Amino acid sequence: MKLIIKKYFFIVFVFFVFLIKALVQLDPDFGWHVRLGEIISQNGIPSFDPFSYTMASYPFVDHEWFTNLLLFYLHNALGQLGLAILFTALLLMITLIVFRNNFFTNSFTLALLFLFLATLLPYFGIRPQVQSWLFLSILLCLLEEKIYKKFYWVIPLLSLWWANVHGSFAILIAVLLIDFSVKSYLKKRVLVKRLLVLFISLLATFITPYFYRSWWEVYMQVTDSALRWRIQEWRPSFMFFSLPFIFYLAMYLIALKTSWRELPKEIIIISLFFFIQAISSTRHVPLWAITATPIIFFSFKAFRKQVFKVKFGKQRLDLAGRVFLAISILIFVAQTALSLLSARSTSESVFYPQKAVEFMQDNGFEGRAFSLYAWGGYLLWKEPDKKVYIDGRMPSWRYNNAPVGETNNAMEDYLNILKGDKDFNEEADKYNIEYVLLPRENNSKGIIEKLSMLIKPKKDEDFSIYEYLLNNGWDIVYGDEVSVIYQRKLKPGL
């Protein structure tokens, strides 16, 4: 009875932590997801960019079109709280799948559960990529031999769904390819059923409104080497300090070293594939943690059998498990505090130009505005009749046939403006920009600076976009504790 009470208490506690983070933090991309869902509900799925004035002719691929549609309807019906509850429920489903055979069996598994959740917490929110965590968990479960024999037909259906709700659908094909290749190699023959499942799953990824162009969008991101240095969550993991990740990585490496001979080789290769992805880009850490957990469990169970053969081994292991549990709880609590603090610093009232947008609406501001990459989605959400210079969909967009009046690479132009390598007034003339919306200058440091894309290699003269605007025909017409609005002066004779 006490164990049941502890289980429910733990579930409620974890649910509350993740719920608060999802509720407080406003993801920079949330706004454009909802707006795209609204456009799809009214006008159908767009083929060209509906939001930017810099790349309006770009052949836009909304590989999350169905997710965006659902977010629009669910946000209207449930609000932010309802969405936070829904995404937290997805997180609990992920946890139950990954730990399905090891839930509260001993102190070690409970400690591992705390570390696993602490590793995922910094990346959690009302974000479509949480779905990819769930889909990967389901896929790994389906690939287990006993389950695969009965439910292999589910995998192509999962592929079809995944390809229409999130651009990470290529993960499924990569995992199936590794699984098929390794098992066929070890058995010295082609596994026809697995090859057919792989082939049909691949075909299913083309059953989208964009056909083959969904893969083209994947290719654009994979080949964009600059992406991992420009966007914070795409940067390599070694650029950030995460105690849960360090602990989980240490356990993973120990498990590999001690049990690699006995472990299923396809599981090892799959986990190493995601480990490389996690090292190259911090946003992939949750995917790696999901694939690493079965390996850690396998190694622990093998170690546990050996320890039980030693005199007083069980008692010593139980004591070590309780110590490890205490350490894991402390790490989870510390990570919770850091994550909730980070969530607060990226909430709507603290991070986004909420008051500035209200000021512009109240005073009938017309014309185009230039603003931050990280604010683009918010502005599209709050000012649906206006377009933006750049938003979170566009860091990898590039092509060579932009029409007159547009650009081939908005991100490159954006970065060059903030570095001073591109004259902003020339851009303002090109796009008829009348307003500039930026963070207040003394707020452009720390997390706001990072998320606002203001960390750049500066020129020798230490260029400041703020000084440039004031010295080149722009006046401050509004300011608050978060943001400031610049308006261009009328040119002489106008």
C-alpha cells in the first residue's frame, strides 16, 4: 500500500513540475505554429511563405502542418493551461513506455528515473518536438522481437503519422535502416520482412501534402552546417553544462563498457547514432537519453545478478542504491529550480515585447517592422495582419532564384545587419521598413541575449545596432523594461 502511495505521489510531483514549466515558458516558435494552424483551417496548406516579407516567394514546406492545425484548435478550446496539461501527459506516456518493465522496482531504477526526467526537463515545453520523443519511444518498443512479430504493421502507420506532424520523421527511417542492416549482417541473410517494413515506411513519408519536398526540407537542415552555431538549441552539447546529462552519460558509457558483448548490437548502434546527434546538437539529448536507458537497465541487471552471488552483496547494493537515489533526487531538484527559473525568464511578460505590441496596436502603427529572430513567432501571433523580417522557421532557408525585392537568405542578411556588415537603412529602403523593435539595450545580455540571437562576432569597431539607429535617422518612440521601438524619421522633402 505504501509503495502504491509513493508511486502516485511521485507521478503527481513530476506532473506538477513539468506542467509548471510548460505553463510558464512561452516557446519562441509557439506563435507561428498557432498562426499556421489558423491559416490552414481557413485557406488550406500553404505552398509559399505566408509570413515574411523578405522571402514571400520561398517554396515553404510546413512539415508540421497537422500539428499546427491541432495546436490552433486545441489552443482555442483549451487555452495555454490545457495545452500544458496535454504535453505533460505526453511526457508521462514517454516515461511509462521507456520504464515500462522497470518502474519502481528498486532504488536504482527510481534513481535512474529521476535522472532521466532531469535530463529531459530543460528541453520540455509546449513544443512539437516532444512528439518525436514519444514516437521514438514507441518505435523502440515495437522493434523488440516479441512485440515486432505481432505489431510490425504498426510501424508504417507510425511513419505516416510522424511525417505529417513533425519534421523529425527521418529518425524513424534511420532507426529502421540501422535495425535492418545490423540484424541482417549478424544473421548472414537479408531479413525480408524487416526490409519490406522499412520500404513501406519510407514510402509512407511521401504521403504528405508536399510529397518529396518534406525530405527536401530535411536535407536543407542537415546540410546547414551554420545552424549548429547560430541557434542556441542546435549548438553542440559540450557548449552547455548539464549535471543530469553528465551523470546519465557516465552511466551510459559504463554500461557500454561492461555489457557491450551481451547487448543486442542494433541497440548499441542506434544509441551511438543518437549519442553523436546529441553531442553535435543539444536539442537531440532527449532522443539519446531514450535510447540509452535500455542499455543502462540491461547492464544494471547483469551487474545485479553478479552482486547477489557475493556474501552481503544484496545489502551493499541496496545501500548503494539508496545513496544513488538521494544524489539523483538532489540533481532533479537542482535541475527543476534552474529550469523553472529559465522558464520564468522566457515567459511572455519577461521576454517578449508584450507591452510594445499593445502600444503599437493602440496607436494604430502601420507599416513593416524589423525585429528579432526569436520574437518573429510572437509578433505573427499577436499581429496576424503583419509580416516579419524573419522568424523561427527560416534559419536554413536559402535558394538562388529570389525575385526582385526579396532575398535568397534572410538569416544571413539578419546576422549581417546585427554585425554591421549590412547597412540597415538600405534594407529599410528595400523592404519599406518603418519601425524597429528590439530588446532594451541593457537587457540584451544573458538569456535574453542568447535567445534573441544578439551574440555575434563583432566587427573591430564594436558595432552596435542601437547606436546605428540613433545616428542614422531613427528615433525612439516607445520603451519599457523589456523592449524599445524605433521609428524612422521622414526623409527631407517627404
